[in-house]
Amino acid sequence: MNTSSAPTFTLLVLLPLLAWRVYSRFRRMVGRQRLSRIRPWVTLVIFPLLISLLCFAARFHTERLWWLATGLGLGSILGIYGLRKTHFEPTKQGLFYTPNAHLGIALSLLFVGRLIYRLVEVYVLAPSMPHGIDDFARSSLTLAVFGLLAGYYISYAMGLIRWRFRVLRAKRLRESQASFAQPQ
């Protein structure tokens, strides 16, 4: 296989996977969801790890780190706003929440737009240039967009965890008060 068809083959293999991930992300951001015990914690581990790796890759370019930090700050504010617009439902079947649809659609479009831009950049505008993992940290725009999404996901996950703890603490308190109120 020659080298010019290898990127095309890779793109054809990855395109269905990317389409599925975009679809699943979109569905997760706009519909009613059961609150998972694990997913927010995974978010709180993965995103700071990715941020640390990006900071390491861009450590000699403080202007790029400022773009990442700005994105993180704006994303955190957006996450707090998203939590205020989220509908929370503690039910007997479990804990559910429905994120704000407009915010979910906007973030999904941002994600898809950046993904399409990056694919066009790699496969159409500069197909002969070598592209590696370091290229991700070279783009201030990419760092800002990633910071925005990471800040949103981190603050949103923290809010979901806090809400879960509050609901479970209130449930335990009600149960303990009910056990004291029953005659022995």
C-alpha cells in the first residue's frame, strides 16, 4: 500500500467511529439521563489529565497556555450556567437529570465544527505535511476550544456529584428521622 492511500484508508475507517461518537455525544447532551455513579468521576480524572498533557506539550509557549486557561475559565462559567439550567429529578428508579438542550446543541456543534475543520486541515489543506500529536498543542484555537469543553465538562461533573451527594444525604436524613419517629 502506498503512503498516499494510507491516510485515506485511515479516514474511511475512522469516519464511522467519529460519526457514532458525535451522535452519542449529541444524544447525551440533550436528553434525559440517568446519573451514573462513575461517569462524572471519570470526567474528573480524564480531563485534568488531558489538560496536564497539553500544558506539558505547550510549556514553552505561554501565549498558548493563556488561550487554554481562558477556555478553561469560560468553560467553567458555562458549566455553572448549564447546571442552573439543568432539570434534576430524584425518583424511586434513580437520579435523573436533563441538560439544557440549547447549550448541549451549541457545544455539540462546536465539537463537530472543530472536528470537521481539523479533518479538512489535515487531509485537504496540507496533506503532505506530517501531522503528529504535538500539532494539537500548536494551535491556540484548538487549545481554547478544548479548554472551553474541558472546563464545561469538569464543572458540570463536579455539580452532578455535589447534587448526588446532597440528594443521598437528604435521603439518609429522612430515613434516620423516620426510624426515630417509629415507636419501638
